[in-house]
Amino acid sequence: MRVCSLLPSATEIVGALGLTGSLVGRSQECDWPPEVREVPVVTASRVDSERLPSLAIDQAVREALSDGLPLYAVDAELIDRLRPDVIVTQDLCRVCAVSSGDLRSLTAVEAEVISLEASTIAEIEQSVLVLAERLSVPERGREVVARMEASLTSVRQAVAGCRRRRVFVSEWLDPPYAAGHWVPEMVELAGGEEVLGRPGQPSFRTTWEQALARSPELVVLAPCGFDLARTVAEARLPDLPCPAVAVDANSYFSRPAPRVADGTRLLAFLLHPEAVADPGLPWAEIR
């Protein structure tokens, strides 16, 4: 089975299923597991997110969307040469990856297109099962989901007797965005209460005044697509009445993939270190 993944979370799932060797093409953002970086890149963002600061990225994306311009360039000729049997993408977020509709309008390749659209933790697990079934490894998919569920259950049990702490998770730096989709679920499982985020719904633009008016006890900076080092380097916060931490959102929060279970455990440690041991994942206090 020859697989072309245009979605970083799908690439992670393929890796978790033990099928990295089946990948023949990937998006520029696909970077896990590390060996996929040797796979040819068939699509890349038209916004130079590596060099622009977060405010400029937000403005560039908004302008492109308002003008109806595609955010991603697709190398249709390379995809055709790679002859994939399956192409995996998504229709959940126009900012995150090439949509299945855009892909079909740009390429004539005769491959099955699978669109993954997870917006909750249960739907992330379902994405694993769907992809595993299509790639003929259904038992591996069930094993991956079972590990996720076992990890999340152990976190929930560990914080069951703890007082819920109020949390604001910002999914962007400038401007701040209130968390959506599966992230508020992660906070709830970790023994917290998201003060603005809406589970299962898209993240949305807000202000620090609105967030701080909800009296959070912890601010978590988890900008979509940013690792810890970049988040720390670009964080510019107002005076806060509570601690603030940065995390590696790119690995453990932004992507609907199995590692959100690890991100949930990190949140539980940050909220309740008396109940949950440090999982050893990257984070840093922002002063």
C-alpha cells in the first residue's frame, strides 16, 4: 500500500501503526516520526510561517482566506509520479492542510482520498481505527486506541479527588485564541476547567482582557504548530495574576493524533503535581 499523507496527524497515525515505510509522500509540516523527513514533500504552505511572527502569520492567513486564495501549494506532478494508492487529508480546517475538495480540483491521480475530520478525542480514536482498517492493519489500530484510552483513564483516576483549577489555554500568541476541538477535553480530563475554550468547536480569537476576566489560575501557551522553543522565544504576555507556562503544542496538543494522550498527562502534572508525576515532556514557565 502506497500512502501519501497531506496531514501531520495522519502521518503520526501511520507511524503509530508501524507503517512509516508505506509513506511515499508527505506535507512539509509532517515531521513525526522523525524518519518521515526523508519522504518527498508534495505540499507546502504558501505562508512563510517559519519566518513570520505570530501576528503576521494570523494576518497573512486571514487575507488569503478572505481573498479565496489557497493556503497550500500542491505538487500534482510529483503526486502523480509517486502513484499513491491512498491520499490522506482533511476537511476540518482550511488553515491546517489541503482539503479533499482542493486536492481533487488540483490532481487527477486515481487514488482513494481519505478525509479525517476529528474534533474530539473520541473522533481522534475513530480516525486511528478508520485508517488502520483501510491500511489493512485493524488490530494495530485497536492496540493504538487501547493505549490511548488506558493512558487517559489513568490520568482521570489520578486527579479524581483534586479540586479543579481554572485554565486558559491559548492556541495562538498574537492575538490569543481560546482553545477548541479536543483541547478543552484534555483540560477536563487533566482535572482542570477551561475558562473560555469550547470542546468540539473551533478555536476562536479573543483578548487577554476577556481571558483574564474569567480568573484563570494557570495560563498555558499552546500555539498551533509551534514547538516549545519557538513559543518561549515569541511569547509576549501582559501582566498576569497567575502562572503561565509554554508547551510543545506541535507535538502534544495541536494535532489530532495519539500523542494528545501524552499532552493530557502533562496538563495533569502542571495542574496537580501532587497527584501526577512529571511525564518528562517539554514545558517552561513564562515570566
